[in-house]
Amino acid sequence: MSVGLEYYLILSAALFSTGLYGALAKKNAIVILMCIEIMLNAANIALVAFSRFSTPAQMSGQLLVIFSIVVAAAEVSVGLAIIIAIFRHYKDINVSRINLLKW
Amino acid sequence: MGLNVAFWILAVTAFAGALAVVTMRSVFRAALGLILCFLAVAGLFFTLSADFLGAVQVLIYVGAIAVLVILAIMFTHEAECGNLSGKFKLPALLVATLFLGLAGWAMLATHWPASSAEGQLPTTAALGSLLFGQDGILLAVEIAALLLLAAIIGAIAIAREK
Amino acid sequence: MHILSIPVEITWLIWLLPLAAFGIIAPLIRPFPGKTEPASYISIGAVLASLGLSIWVLLSVWQSPGHLITVPGFNWLAIGGGPQFSFGLLIDPLSAVMLLVVTVISLTVQIYSRAYMHSDPSYLRYFAFISLFTAAMLGLVMADNLLFMFVFWELVGLSSYLLIGFWFHRPPAVAAAKKAFLVTRIGDVGFLIAILLLYSKAGTLDITLLHSLALGGAISGAVLTWAALGLFLGAMGKSAQFPLHIWLPDAMEGPTPVSALIHAATMVAAGVFLVARMYPLFEAAPHVLTIVAVIGGFTAIFAATMGLVMYDIKRVLAYSTISQLGLMMLGLATGGVGVGIFFLFNHAFFKALLFLGAGSVNHATGTFDLRQMGGLRKALPWTFACFAIAALSLAGIWPLSGFFSKEAVLSSTLDKQPVLFGLALVTAFITAFYIFRVVFLVFGGEYRGNHELHESPKTMLLPLVLLAIPAVGSGWLNANGGFESLLGEGTTHSFWQGLTGLLAQPLPWFSLAAAGLGVLAAYAMYIPQWISAKQVKWTFRSLYAVFTRKYWMDEFYEGLIAGKVIYRGICSAFRWFDTFVIDGAVNGLAALTAGAGCLVRKAQAGQLQLYGLLIIAGVLALVLAMVLR
């Protein structure tokens, strides 16, 4: 059977859920960042799949993915910089212990 | 036919990599799992006739982002936090399953307008003209560049030693 | 109706003049603490003028048709289309007689006070309050409706409080003033209930209207009974009838002239006056009249027994007042307005005289304790003479005034309430005994103290002499029945007939015998000491204990009622309510808010992942909602 749009979409959903679980459940800040990247990737897959199966001529999905990757890169760099700064201050990257916003 | 096989292998690999990120107890191994996932996604891009994107994925995600992540892991090695789950394990599991269910149902239940045309290869030139050519979205490119600049400056400012 | 073409509106001045005196003196209390003389002149002048007007009023009333003068007043309060309250003056023989009593006694007391209070630093305040009291009492007897009578009633109570507690830096005086006010307040509740009842059922508070309604039977019997009871309760409070008598002995903490004016002659007579004023209501509710008689009779003998054993002159006189007030109530209930008011009229003069005499004795010896006196007849001859005259009158010896009034009460009581007659006769004996005990202990024998003795100054002696005249002769005013007929009762007969005719009947001899026995017993016990006082005290020691402990009434009131019932019972119930229900509600509200806050605060955990969870969960919920629609 031919692999159609639905297969890619299901895969995208599965990856996204995995990333979501990790982002919400993990203690290590870096791991949370990694899971966010997984989520972004999942979205990218879905975009490209749509581009391929619905509008192959315009390639609009692929354009979006380019920008998505740019944004991801920027976000990761800033995020990691923040994590390093926090680590320098608290000597700890366990997010449950970084709770200055607690009232 | 080959495409199907490729899809299945790559799909399983990507999913396995993601699972590795979430379940491995060592952070470093999780990072390696992440790299695996990224590579598999690059492969998936290729099966979707997005060759430029596949290359970009490898270059940027694996080449820069994953490296940065490993760098950060090395940097915070003394924290010894490991890759354990926090207090929200169960609710997160619940939410993730719920999301999976919803999204899956939505995607399967919707009748997507399909086009029977094939993807065109190579895509680089086409993408290039779409971005930079006549009626292109050059402004978006410039803004993306600005964003990257801001990110660089910001990252340097934040992570600088006082 | 007017004599000498003076308009009748001038009667307003009778109570306005002393009020004006108060108004003038009172603002001067603070700025001029040292200067004293003019205040007393203003006050005395006002009362003198009122006295003159009162005499004129009495003559006018005598000559008026129906013995009545009504002075129309002004509209005080009109509520929308409903009730209207006005204030006018009603002058009938009762008011005229009372006006005379109040002004004469107030005048003599104020003249006396000029000397007695001479060195007191609060001289100004004293005369201000005395004027206020006089104004209030005069207004009370002239008011034409119950509402304003109540207003003046309360004003009189206020003045009494201010004057009892005149030396407010003395704790006993303060306590006595509070006690007086609170106890009379209990009575005032009854008065107020009666007013409300009458207003709601009869629709008016005008006295003449109420009289005609009551006589005509327009008000139902039950209402009349309760209203009369309420009025009598008010009278009990002010006139110190049992069980609301406890404040009067303590009220002796005030200056002696105050005791003479307020607690012998005028304020305590207000209760008797109230019953007399509203007599038609009482006549229409005969059960209440019986209650009045019983309480009056009981109070008379009850107080007399306590007067027997007191060592403080003023306390003896206080209990004597309570006892005599009881007899007045008895007279009112059995003999009518004429008998009761006649007794009041005579009593006012000789009782005030007794008090002023006691003040004179205190001026000489510096004490009120009977045990530290004696032999004062040599050093204080004038005081002795006047005091003795008053004592004879109180005891009821012919031909002094007290005899006639006591006679009237006894004869009417014999007709209606024979048991109470017996009690009253015993009271007459005890009365004579205790007052002559005082006379003999103070003026007889030899001086037991060690003070410089001298007679009082003329300013103090003049009122004593002035009051001695009516103490002797005021009884003769009714010799021809004129007094009683003025007040609506009795028949007229010749003067000589009235003076001696009574002696032809057997009854007066009983009372004379009782009185004479009392005097003799006192003499025997204290002058040659044929009977030893100590021996008697020992023989009747249990009775003696009961009398000196005032039948434990103070313990009853303060311990039981105030202590247990009110303080621990009602007040702690209220305190429980306040602490747990009201404070509980308020604090509970605060606790609730704090608790809710604590709960809501949990959303601000500072945990990023919690926020993320909630966001995603929210979004999913929304999507689910849309999908399931």
C-alpha cells in the first residue's frame, strides 16, 4: 500500500505527543529543550507532508519549514544561553527547584 | 515501493529516537537519541521530495543544534540532574495521550484535499526563486536574518561571564 | 380667666424662669471657677418669681369655673398626616398645690444652700443644677400630656443623678448616683410602656382627654389595667416603693440641701403626683388600686423597721421618707386624690425641715453619726426647736399638721383595707419611735463628741424657721375641708369643727396612742435609760440583724440580679453571641478569604511545567468541547 498523507500525519502526531510528554514531565532543563525540538520537528514533518501531498507546486510548506528551522535555531541558542546562566547562578538545572515565580 | 519501506524504517527510527530522549536515564544518551531522531527526520524529508530541507535539517539541526545541546550538557555536567521525571509525570502522560488521540482522530477523520501531482526535484532553485525572486518573500528573509542576529547578541549577553 | 387682667400665658414663666437661671449660670461654670455670689442671687430670684406666680395661679384656680386653667401650647411635632404632639399647660388644683410646694421648698433650700455650700468650690455648678431641677419639676406638674410629662420626668431623674453625684470625686457618691438612675430607670420602662399602650389604644396622650375616655369607658378594661400598672411602676421607681426603694438611702451621699429638696419633698413626690394625676385611670382599674394600697402599706412598715436601727441621721430620714411615701400611696389608693396629696403637702414641709435641721447639726458637729452627738439642745437652740417641731409633726401629734394627714390616711384605710390599717398603725408607732430616737440621741443627754459647737448662721436658720410654720399649721388648711374639696373630695365644715371634731371620734385616739407610745418608748430608752437599748437589741437580735442588713435587699440586687442574672446570664449570652457568632462571622469571612487565597495561590507555583500543563489541558478541553458539539 502506498504511504499517503495520513501516515505522515500520524507520525507527526506521535512525535509531537512524545515531545509534549517530555516537555511537561522532565526535570532537566536541557531535556525539556530537547523535547521542544522534537515537537518542532514533528510540526515540520507535518508541514512538508502537506506541502507534498496537497500543494506540491507552490511548496509553501517547505518555505514555512525553512523559517521554522531558523526560528528553532535562534530559540535553542538563546535557551541554552539562559540555561547556562541559570546554572552559573544556582549550580542546578532542576526546573522544579527554580521557582522564583512562586507567590 | 521503496519509498514505503524507507518511510516505515525512518518513521520507526524517528519515534525510537524521540522515545529515547524521554526515557533514557542518562542525559547524554538522550542527546544521542535526539540526534538519531533528527537524522531520521532528515531522511523523511527526502522521502517527501524536500531535498533541500533534508540537507538543511542535517546541517542545522544535527550540525548546530544537537552540538549545542551536547555542549550545554557538558557544561552543566556537575549538576548531575540526570534525566528523571518530575512531579507531573502522570498528568503529562494523560495530556499527551489525550492530544495523540484527538490529533489522530482529527487527522484521520478529515478529508484532505489531495493532489496527485508528484513533488518536483530538485527543490533548491525553486525555493530560491520563491524566496528571492520576483514576487518573493524577501522581507521575511531579512527579518529572519535580523532574528538570528538578535539571537546571537542575546545569547552572548546572557551567557557572558560577568 | 385671669385676675388683675394678667394674661394666663404668664404661667409659662413659672418653669421657664428657673430654666433661664440654669441657662445663665451653666456657661459660667468653666470660666469663673472662683466667683460665687451672683449665681445664687440669680437662682433664688428666679424661684422667688416663680413662687409669686404660683401663688397667683393658686388663687386664680380657686376662682376659675370648674377649678381649671388650660394654657394652650404650641405644636411640637407633627408627623406627616398622622400623629401630632403639642405641649401645653394644664393647671388644676392638683398642679397649683404642687407648684406651691415645689417653689416654697426650692426657695428655702436655696437660701439655706447659700450658707451650707458657701465654701464649696463647685458653688456655681450646684446652683445651676438646682435651677435645672426646679424648672424640670415645675414643668412636670404643669404638663398637659403624658409625653411631655415623661420628658420632664426624665429631666428630673437627670438632675437627681447630677446632684447625688455632685461630689463626683467621691466613689460612693458616684456609685449612688448610678444606682439611683438605674433603679428609677426600671420604673421608667413601665411608664413608657404605659404611654405607648395608651397612645396606641386611646389615640391620645392628652391628660384631660384620657380622663374623659377612661371615665366614659371608651378604653377597654385590660388596657386600663396594664396602663395603670405601667404608670404605677414608674411611680414606684421615682417614689422608692418596694422593691425599687434601694436607691434612696444611698442617695444621701449628695449634699444635705439636695436631700431635702429632691429626696424628701419634691422628686420622690413625683410618683405620688403621677398616680394622682392619672387617678381616673386607676379608678377604672380597681385591681391596680388594690396593688397600690398593698405595696404602699407594705413599704411603709418595711422601711420604718429599717429606719429603727440606722446610726446615720440622713439614713434614718431616708427610710422615713420611703415609709411616708408608702403611706401616701396607701392614702391615694384608699382615700382618693385629696387624702394622698394632703399627706404629700404636709410631709414636704416637715421632712424638708428635718433634713435641713440635720444639715445644721452636721455644720456644727462635722458628722452625721448619732453615736457622736448628744446634748446639742444647749448649743443649737434654734435648730433644736425647729427639728423638734418637725419631729412631732412627723410622729402625728395633735394639733400639728402631721396628725391631720395621718388621720385621714388611717381612717380611709380602715374602711377599705383593714389588714393594712393594722400595719399602718404599727408603722405610726415605729415612726414616732425612730424619729424621737434621733431627737433624744442628738439633742438629749450629754455631748459625746469632741467638736467646737456653734449655732448655724442666720442664712441657714431662716429657712428652718420659715419651714417650721407650715410644719405646724399646714394641716389646718384642711380643717374646714377646704383643701380636700379643692381637690374634688370631701365636704366643708367649720374651722373649729375640723380642728377639734376629730378628737370626738375613737379612731384618732388610737393613732395618738400609737404615736405617744412611740415617743415614750424612745424617751425611756435613751434619756433615763429605764429600758436598756443593748438589752432590747440582744433580745431581738435576729430581727435586728434583718433590719440592719436591710433585709439583704442590696445583696439580692447586686449579687443575684446584677451579678448572676444579668451579668452572668444575659450578658454572657450576649458575649458568647458576640464572640462566636458575630466575631466568628467576621473572622470567618477573613479566614475564608485567606483560605481561598491560599488555595488560589497554588496556581502560582512557579513551576513552569505546571503552567504548560494547564495551558495544554485548557486548549485540549476547548477542542474537545468544539468537537463534541
